[in-house]
Amino acid sequence: MPNPLERPYADLKVVELATDPGGEMTGYLLAGMGADVIKVEPPEGSPTRAVGPWLKGEEGPDDSLAFWYYNSNKRSAVVDYRTKDGMATLEALLAGADIFLCTLQPRALRSAGIDHEALSRRFPNLIVLSVTPFGLTGPWADYKSSELVGLAAGGPLFMCGYDDHAIPPILPGGNQAYHVAASFAHKALLVALIDRQMNGGGQVVDVSMHEGCAVTVELGNPYWFYPKALVERQTCRHAQPVRTQPAIFECADGKWVYFVLVVAEPKPFANLVAWMDSKGMAADLTDEAYQDFAYRQAHYAHVQGVVECFFLVHDAETMFHEGQERELPIAVISAPEELFEDPHNIERGFFVEVEHEGIGTFKYPGAPYQFSAFTSVPRTRAPKLGEHTNEVLGALAGEAVGAS
């Protein structure tokens, strides 16, 4: 068993050269488990420091709320890797690192004089983790991308939108394409770390956001691979080759709930009807005919209408809790700000307070996992530009003196 006082990645040193949320999210995942992530930035700062929204609406390199989120628990060192001296410093950092996390595309790598394969040969234990829009090879390797391009070219955007197909596909929020890339990058890195532990030596791990999105299209791929059917985007429900019934229901208090009404499974349907009957609102759904799946399917629109009436006379929280007691998949559709008061999040301590010296204390989302064999890693604020330069470079100088 691991030492319970250790953090999962306590011994990992990561040098991060990331200029987009995909790479920064990968670094955040590692830092959140205890890795020492050194964010290498040019003198003007990472481009992501210029992305809003801003603290009090005032733009500044240390005031980007987006940067705050993606760079918690990291250290910032200004190293201009575009110069000869800066490249020498970067290589000195990599000499003592376990992982080089880099988002530069091939053309930018050549311009900076960075060669992943050469670094891998020079530092045999180093894992080079490349997280780019389209990978390091292929005709699209240097194409520009974004969150919208990633989802569009990869496929998920085709399935995001409304029943009315006169409305074009809709971009989902939350940097999902970049987060997909980060998730696959983390998984690939774990495999490389296990391989290094078992067989020795690092390697170059090439992660493509485009390819990650292409395998994250839910039912789109299997429907195309097997029956050659294209799925259709639908309002607030899974894309399917045929139009399905709405899955959101308005309640008496004006709130909405999401409820997967599946008439094909006898037990959930029986539980639903028994619940409605206990409130005197099952109408004719208790009739013997509804015991037959084919009959339920043929009269689905009627079932849907009766269920809609049932929800309309009860408040959302009642429907959520009573439905869950009957093992029915129901949930209230919450606004983002309501999650701060969610009793489940509060009980699990999901949101954490993070102090920003001289500014105040802010509430952040915490880790979505809890370990019994490791200590948790406190959430700390993102570094100011170059905040740890002297500390990081001073440590390098000390190592050099020790080596001599």
C-alpha cells in the first residue's frame, strides 16, 4: 500500500510549455494530484493570460479568471526559450524533469529549435507529452484550431443543438474539446509512466485533440459503422437516427427536470405508474394493455402527455427526490450558480476556498475524486507571471554547483 501521507504524483516534476487550455488542463490535472508543475512562460506571459473574463473587468496578466482556473497549484518561471540562453535554461530544467508537457505545433517547434525526439534521446528518462490540435504528423499538423474547430472537425458539434434543424449546430460551453484532449493526455501519460517504471526509459507521447474528439461522439460512430445511419441532433437529449420524445419536463415551480422515460424496460415503467397512481394521476396507464411493450411503444405520445401533466403539478425537488427513491433517473436542471448551494456538493466539500493575497478569497471547484490511500492536495491560486523565476532558476544554479 502507498504511504498514506503521500500524494499520488508527489515525486513527479513537470515542465509545462502550454499555450492553450488543453495543455494547461493537463498540467492542472497533474498539479492537482501533487506534481511539481513548472509553467515556463515567455517574458510577455502565456497567451492564455490574455483570455477573459477578468477580475473586476480590468485586463491584466494576473487577472484572467480563466488563467486562474487552469493554472492552480503551478509555479511560473519566465524563460524565453526563443533565445539561445533561454533554450539552454529550458534544457537544464528538462534534465531534472520527469515530464515535458508541450502544446507547440511542428512549425512552432522548429522555429523555437525544439526537437521532441532529440530531447527524448538526450534525456532517456524524460516523457515528452505533446498535446496539440491535430498531432505532430499529418497534413493538418500545423493547422490552427480552437474549441469550436476541435468540436466541429472532430464530430461532436454535429450532434449539439436543437430539434429545429433550421438552427445550426450549437457550441457547448466549457472548453469541452480541450478537456477531452487533456483527459486522453492524462491517460496516455499514465501508460508511459507505467512503461517507464516497468521497462525503464521515457518516450514521446503524441496526443491529438482532433482524434480525441473523433472518438468522443457517443452514438454517432456506432450508428454509422454498423447500420450506416446518421444521428440527428435533438434538444436536450441524445442524438439518434430518428426523432425521440422530449426528455425535459416543466414542474409547478417553473423549474425543469430531466427524466429518461424508457417504456421498453418493464420495471422502471411499473415504478413510474405506481408512483403516479399513488398521487391519483396515472390515468389509464394502469390498464392491463400497458403491460405489453409493443402497446406502450405504440401509445408513447399518450404516455408522454400523461407524464407531462404529472410533473406540471409538482415542484422539481419533490419529483427529483421521490423519483430517485423509486430508482428512476430524474434530476433537476440547475443553473450554474445554484451548484454552490447544492447539499450534495456541500456535504462532499466539493467547492474550496482559495486565498489570493491582497485580493481576497474565492470559491473554486475542487477535485472530483477522493482517495483513501493518499492525502488530498490543497487548491492554491495560479501563479503571477514569473512569480517563481528566481526560485526555479536558483534551484538550477544550486544543482549546477552541487554537480561541480
